[in-house]
Amino acid sequence: MHKNKTVYLCSECGADSPKWQGQCPGCGAWNTLAESVAEAESASRRRFQSLAPAAKAQPLAEIEAHEAARISTGIREFDRPLGGGLVAGGVALIGGDPGIGKSTLLLQAMTKLSERVSALYISGEESGEQVALRARRLGIAASRLKLLTEINLEKILALLKSERPEVAVVDSIQTLWSEQLNSAPGSVAQVRECAAQLTRLAKQLAIAIILVGHVTKEGALAGPRVLEHIVDTVLYFEGDAHSSFRLIRAVKNRFGAVNELGVFAMTETGLKSVDNPSALFLSRHERDVPGAAILVTQEGARPLLVEIQALVDDAHGNPRRLTVGLDAQRLAMLLAVLHRHAGIACFDQDVFINAVGGMRIIEPAADLAVALAIVSSLKNRALPDKLIVFGEVGLAGEIRPAPRGQERLKEAAKLGFTRAIVPTANLPRRPIPGIDVTGVARIGEAAAHVEELRRGAK
């Protein structure tokens, strides 16, 4: 009996090795090599063909550039991370934890799209009856939406060529398999080949395709990272599946800005857009509490107000540093800066930091809010009421400016905040009605100004 040749493929980069080894020879990742059936030479060669049609080289100045027409999904908070909507011929990849709401959101969006354009929903994980039951639970009357339950790539490609829908969803890319490969569905080779074939067809027929991808325990998309390079847009679902709030963040977008954020609330009738996202991330305390600071963060073009909470307590043994929603390494740096340049020591204290509402903050402008929340908790003194802060803290103790400072201050004033501590470089040229803005240049100066405000409030 003929025995298929096996190779070991890396789940991170897709590199292959003739034998198993602990470290991938391509990217250096550990314990990522998995056994797979070797592919035929023709299939391997075909995968690396260009996704774009061949063309002659011409001067860049002679190329006519046109703004891509958008296909609105009908859901405002979904259009935002997409850059305004779907693009004909564009391929979007959306990933998230199981049960977080990917299929629910896409079924809602495809139902709205089917009222205006031809739409096709391809389900490889659920039967037609299961999708229909979900639609009924959500109160969706999807009379024009077409559904296909299939996992064979060749059959899906044939249907797309015959139906020519304007928008199609594939739920999910890990369930598809191609007859050209011997490996099982979900393997590195199958995921990469199926995504490349679908992307090639999308470009040829000008079909907007949305692929659903599973995520690993680390929160990254399962399968090779080259999958993210094949598609045009990569979206991630964020938030706790046990919470009613969901966030969609764009981490790659060839047709728009990255780090745009869509905010949703999970209800009995599906995901609903949130009109005022800042209200989700601000806790409502009956009285002022120590360790809470309000940050104005910038997510794409949208300013958001988020409460940063700090808890500083006596350490019993080795001091612990724990963050939820923020960078733990940046916390260690801020504690060193506070000690060196403000005389505030936490070397014998446990320090816990949390961004309220499951928000994940990656910008350095959160430094000042984290530092002041730590000082507030350590001294057991609440920060002044109606105060917002933002600014990056440098290793020399300086407060560096944050981008789009004017928009942040205007958003805070609109929500009723009356005081602000910002970097000196972010001071507004003209006064902003309703908010008193103070500029600080050093971390020690910021802590001293907070103390002055607290005394003045008494």
C-alpha cells in the first residue's frame, strides 16, 4: 500500500521541516510544528502565484487612482472598523473567541445587506436548520439571504462563479478543505490554500468576502500568520464573552485606518450598536474613591473616556504587578519613574491596574492616568471630581504630548468634565468652554497639582 509522505508544518509561519523538532526553523517559535501530509508539487507551486493580475510597469504619476466604493453593512459600528463599509473585491478576516458573537453579527449584517445587494452566507460549522433557528431567535426575517452549507472549497468556488453575489461570508475558514491537498481541514496547508483561492476569486469577480477565523489561547488567529497578509482587512472581536459588551478592532485595513473601534452591546435580539461608548467604560461610584482616574484615549478617529483603576496594597512576600487591559511592562517602568522623579516608592507594595469595561489600551498616552491612579490609591486619597488626564510619561520623568489633544478635551467637555491635566504641549490655543485645562511638564508636577486641587476642593 502506498504511504503518503509526511512533513511538519509550523502553525505560526507555515514553514515546513522533514522531521519534528522543538523550534521552528523558519520563525524560531517553540512547539509549533505539527505533522501534516506532504502536498503535491503542483498545488504547492500554485499557492505562490500572485493574487493580482499581471500588468505592465508604468509611472506612478500616470496611474489613475479612484476612491473605493463602499458597501455599507447597515450596522454603523461594524462599518467603522471596516473603514466605512465593505469594498468590492476586498477580503476581510474577522476573528474572536468562541461564542463572542461573530456569527450573530455577520448574520445580522448579511440580512441587512441582502435587502440591497445579492448576498450569500456559507456555513461550514452549522447546518441550515441551526442557522435558521438562530435567525428566528434574533427576530431576523432573512427572506432574500441565500444560505449554503458546504466545506468543500471547489464546490464553493463553483457556486460563487455561478451565483456572482456582491457579498459573501465564509463561516469559518478553518472548516474548509480543498481536494488538491491531502491534509485535514484546519491544517496549516488547507487554511492557507483555501484563503488564497477565495481571495483570488474575490479579486477576479469583484466579490466582497468576509472570512471568519478561530483564535488560539493567546488570542491570535489560528493557522499561519500569512493568512493575515493574504486578506485586505483583519478585525478582532474583543471583550469578555460573559459580559454584554463587545468590541471590534481593526488591526489591518488596506482601505482605511487601523485601530478603529466598533462598540456593541449583546441583547436578546443580537448585537446592537452603542451610541455613547464612553458611558460603558466609566464606572458609576456613589462617592469619590481612591485609585480611580479618568483617561481620554484615542481609538482611531474616536476619543473614548475610560476609567483606569489602581489598587496598591502591602505586599506579603514578593510584590506583584498585575494589569488587565494595559501593558504590564509599561507598569513596571512607570513605578520606577515615580520612585526616581517623584519620590513615590511602591517597591514593597502589590500594584494592580485595571481598565474598566474590558477595554484594551495600547497607546502610551495612558501613562499619566495610570501614574496618578497609583498615587491616589497609595495615599488613599481620591482624585478631584470631574477630572480627566492623558499624557505619555518618559523615563526622565517628562510628560510627552499625545496626538489629537484638542479632540480629547472637547469630548471630555461634552460629557461634563470640568478639569483636565494634560502635557504642556497639548494646551489648547483657545479656551475650551466648560473645562479648565492645566499643562504639566514633569510627573512630579502632575502629582503636586493633583494635591493642590484636592486641597482647594476642601
